[in-house]
Amino acid sequence: MLVANKDLLIPARKKAYAVGAFNINNLEALLAVVEAATEEKSPVIVAVTPSAIKYAGLVYLANIVKTAAEMALVPMSLHLDHGENFEVVSKCIEAGFTSVMIDGSFLRFEENVALTKRVVNLAHSKGVSVEAELGRLAGVEESTVEEKEAVLTDPNNAKDFVEQTGVDALAVAIGTSHGAYKFKAEPKLDFERLRLIKEKLSIPLVLHGASSVPYWIIEKASKYGAELTGAKGILEEHIKKAISLGIAKINIDTDLRLAFTATVREVLTNSPKEFDPRKILGPAKEVMKEVVKGKMRLFGSSGKA
């Protein structure tokens, strides 16, 4: 069944685990996420970005997720990730999304507050949860900036922002980054900043750019022709520490893309005569599912449904 994000995240914050938000672009990714959640007995957030909507279509994506939710035995939400403006958010709410993120992190503080408050007023009238972002992440995803321009979340601003907007969850910038090339040196997250933010806020906190870019996936992809030199993600021990400091929702996209790409390359290389999409995409779905299950165990959400 589809539920609002707050119904998933409030228990997670109280019990010190995190719920994974897994980005999908097609049916195979959705099946991987839902099957993993069912097998792990884990709550799950199915996330869709504006670029995924542009690729697959809002109605198509919304309806396949709704169908999956009707069949699944675990609580799920359908979440707009990095909604870039009020119009996109409105369309997603109309389409049946149970959670939306409005990303005004590229705006001045006052403008971010005004935009977020407008979204909150609309969403809450429909029973939809709202996530916002304060601070910026470097990387390649929508509405991000170059690493040199990344701005970490100020704890005092975060308190003011939440009080003025009434958001249900806040994405914080503590040094993570979108994409597969997160760090030039060793990963370094600002856990003290996160601790201070948790102390000042009572709502669930969100960590974006949290893929770990597992070595085994990079090795597999590279073996079959991918060029991913320098790819590096967040250490799993850092993820666990972040959860202990208030992170209740963790976004995962890059790891699924890498798992999909590595497996499709493997199949096409080992079976050059294969042209059945089911036999090419099916194995990729299974590997994505194993990645999702591993994340749920890492986040501590397994068995919480």
C-alpha cells in the first residue's frame, strides 16, 4: 500500500534506522526495489526524479508504482525526488504521489522558505509529505552545483527553516555528493554538523548522494568495458554513523545504475547472440535487487515492515 513518507520516517528516526529511497526509471528497477522490500520485509520509498518523468512519463511511472503498492505486503511511498518547481510538484501530487521533495537549495534562504512553504500548504492539504533541502551537494544530479561551490547546511538556519516552512523532512548537506565520483581524496563527512542539526530539529533528516559505489560492481563493469576510473562512494561505516545521528531516509540511485550497467555489459559480452530484452534486462534486475536488499540490511530497515 502507498503511504506518506512521514509514516515511514518518524518510526525510523525514533528507532534509529533509515528507510531507503531508491530511484527508478523503468519497470525493471521498480521490480528490483519492490521484490527486495518484500523479501527483506522492509518499508521502502520508490523515488522518481523529474528526468525520470521526462524519460518514462508521469502517468506510466505513477501507475506502475501504484500497481506494485497494491500487490506488495510492505508499506511503500511514491516520492518525487528533487522537484525543481511548484508546477512539477503539483502535477506529481495530482498523479497520486504520497511524498514530494521541493529542492530550493539553489535559491537564497528567503526564496527557499517561500517556495517550500507554498509546496507544504498544497501538499499537506492532500495528505502528502514534503521534504526540502538546505545546503547544496556537489555532483551530476538535477539542481546541484560544482564541488567547489558546495555549501554545507548551517544548523541554526536549519532550525529557522523548519519552523518557518513546516516541512516533514529535511535533506542536509554534510559532505556527500551525487554521482559515482564523489571524492577526489578520502571521504570526509561532517558528523559534528549533523549532530548539531539533529539536536535542533525534531523531524527526520535525509542524506542524499549516499551511494557507496561498491568495488565489486566497479570491477565487474570495468571488466566488461566500462570506464569508471576514480569512481568512489560513501563508506558503509559512515552510513551507519549518520543513521545514529538522526538520518532516517537515505537516497540511493548511482549504485543501482552501476549494477544495471555492469550486468547488461556482462550479458551482452558473454552472450553476443542474445537479442531477447528479457534475457538481457532480467539478470540486471536481479543484481539491482541484491544491491537494494544489501542497503536495507545496512540501513537497519529489514524486518521493520
